[in-house]
Amino acid sequence: MSSQRRVGVVLGYANILAKNLVNLVYTPMLLSFVGQAEYGVYQTANSFVFSLSLLTFGFSQAYVRFYTRMRAEGSETAIRRLNGMYLLLYAVVCILALVLGFYAASNASLIFSGGFTGEQVALAGALMAAMTVNVACTLFSTVFDAYILAHEEFRFQQSRQLLTTLATPLVAFALLLAGMGAVGVALAQLAVSACLLVFNARFAIGCLGMRFDVRHPDGALFRALAAFSAWIFANQVCDLVNQNIPNVLLGALADATAVSVFAVSVQIRSVFYSLSTTMSNVFTPQINRIVAESNDNAVLTDLMTRVGRYQMVLFCWVYCGFVLLGEFFIAAWAGPGFAEAYPLICLMVLPLVVPLTQNTGIEVQRAKNMHRARSVAMLAMAVVNVLVTLVATPQIGSWAPAIGYVLSIVLGNGLFMNWYYQRRVGLDMGMFWRRNLPVALTSAVVLAACIFVRESLPVVGWGSFLVWGVAYTTLFAASMWVVVLTPAERASAVARLPFFPRRS
């Protein structure tokens, strides 16, 4: 299993690298084919339809916990009933998603007429219809994906995602060449999602032996699942607000251009989420096993701190690098019309250093069935985000959802959650910050030094961009090695090098 986790992390970051390299070409290509306004319509429709993922009501993230406990008890019959319950549940969810999605698509004029032209409204309706079917395929695939995750088959999981990352833009490019515009992009995503569903089902059933019992529904099990999932669902509402609702509100209160600028900002912001969750996701089954078998807070704190330390180094390297070089990158990648995205990204990503280095704690809460308080706090912060966006968008445009987002992260994920981990969950957050704060402070010093030098040696082209990237990375790595890593960590890092001779 530890080998699977290592391979999963490596493939996960390979997937992130491939995805971002693809986006370097894909987003400008899409903008050149469809234009900034149509791209804004596409992002708005995508954000609106994505809200249908809430119909899972948090059941998808509850599976691993219940499966792990049943497996520890050796109850194969209970696992089959759990699988059967999920199969029936998601069949109903998919039907409901199709009904709601098609209804919204047929009434796009009522939703977007305030900010879109008539042609843009018609496009939004067509996009929402295709995206609805895509969401239904993705939702039903969750039944099998959860089983694969519970078995810690990270090699298959990440390989499949890498295939998806590469296949989607290729199919989209072919359809764009055929003159299908943004609708072609949505159809490409649908085709890949349908193939992914087939791959997941074949692997779970054929290779892992997933079996279903739909004839003996367990009412007590369903009630336990529903009670546990209700607060995960509340947290998903918060994620939906923070990730997608601002696009919809901007489309209704501002214009398609403002939506496109904010959408590019959110796209870059999502890279930071993927850098963090790729590492933490592979520890979900292990955390559930620790809680089920010993519930040892010292072991859980150590795991959260070690994973968080890796996440902190990675986050600070990428964030400080973006602050240093991102202004040129945005102008060269997306175009001069997206210059405002740079300060938006710098503002929104900075407070993410806290939740993105502590997201293994979310799984600890869920494994302990103590995630209710976090969901309540995040719901309150989502209300703050929406209120700020509604009130301030007419005056400051895309800055309104950015400010609302930052407030929700600082107050909810930062202040409240660290107090809750320490006082209620039983994790030693003092130890966490003693181990991780030096990484952030050292990174800030490196960034300040590089910005000072950049005033004399500015980034003026891709050549100087690459030179600066290499120089910054070298200085960052040297600073981490000399200032942050302990002697034991340095020795361990050297021992892991493939060319380092190992003692027998």
C-alpha cells in the first residue's frame, strides 16, 4: 500500500504537470477559436451546471469510512449491501441531475438575460445541456471510483486521470477545427467522461471483484450514511459557493468579460488546490484505518504534520514563483486583456497556505465523525462570500468575489479551524506550526531578495522568464536545504536519490 501511495503521488504530480502544460496551449487556443466573450459564457455555464454535483449530498466522500470499518470487521455481506445502496442511490441522483440540468438549459434566458446578449443566452443553453449529461456520467462513475480509492489502487486511478487530461484537449481541438466552437469543447468533455465511466466500472467489477446486493436494503446503514454525509454535503455547498457561484453572479451582475478575467484567476487558483490534494488524497484510507484501529492522536498529528510539511514547501515554491514571474506569464499566456487576473490570483491564493497544508485534517475529522463544526463554520463563511459579491460587484467587478473569498478563507479555514483542531479534534497544532512556519518565513525572504534583484533584471521575454525560473528554483531549494531541513531530513533525502549507494 505504501508503494501504491508513492506511485499515486508521483503519477498525481505528473498529471498536474501534464494538465498545466496542456493548459498553456489549450486555454489560449480556446480563446483564439471562440473569443473572450464566448469563453466567459462557457465558464459561466460550466459553473452553473457543476452545481448539480451537490446532488451527491456528500455520500461519495462517506464511502471510504464505512467500507474501511466493514472491512476491519470482515463483513463481506455488509460491503455488498453498501455497494448496492450506492449503485441505487447514484442511479436516482443521475436521473435527478438530468431532469434539473435540462430544465435549467431550457430556461437559460431567465437566468442570464441580464448580462448576456440573445446569442450568448442561446449558447449558454446548448452548453448547459451537454454539460448536464457530462455531470451525470461523472456522478455515476463515483460508485466505482470510491471502491477503487478504498482499495488504494492509486496507480490505476492516477493513470486514468492522466489519460483524461491528455485526451480531452485533443478531442476538443478536433471539434473546434470542425467549427463547433464552445459546444464542441463541452461535447469533448462528455465523450471522455463516458469512456472514463466504462474504464472505472470494468476495473472495479472485473479486477477488484466489486459486487452488489440490491435486494436487501439496510435501513440502519442508510440512516447512518445520511447522518454522516449531511455535513459533508453542507461543506460541498461552501465549496460550490467559493469555486463556482461567483462566476454566475458576475455573469448576472457584470458582463462576460469580467467573468472571463475571474475565470482565468480561478483556473490558476485551482492549480494550487490540485498541488495539495494530490498528496493528501492518497492518505485518506490510511487515516480511516488509524482511527478505526487505534484513534491515536499523536500518530494522526505526526502524519498531518509530515504531509503538511511537504505541502508547505511545494505551495511556497509555486506561490512565490508566481508572485515573481506571474505578471509576465499572464500577459504572455492569456493576453493583455487579462492583466487584472495577476493581482486577483496573488490576493486569493495567499491565504490558501493554511487550508492547503492542513487538508489531511479534514479526513481526520471525517474519520472521527467530527466534521459537523467545520461544515457549519464554512456555511457561515459562504454567506459572507455571497454577500460581499452581491453588494460589491456592481462597483468593483471581479474584485468583489475575490475579497469575499479571502475573508471566508482567513476567518473559516484559518482562525476557526486551527482552534477546532487543537481544542476539539485533539491534534497538536502547536507542533504543526513549529515544524511548518519556518518554511513560509524562509520562502518570504527568498521572494523578497528575488524581487529586489528583478528591479534591475526584469522579465522581458520567455528566455529571461526561464532563466529567472531556474535561478529562483535553485535559490529556493538551497535555502530549504540549508535553513529548513533538519540533519535527519537531509540524510533521508540523500538516501532516496537513485544514484546514492545503499548499505546492505
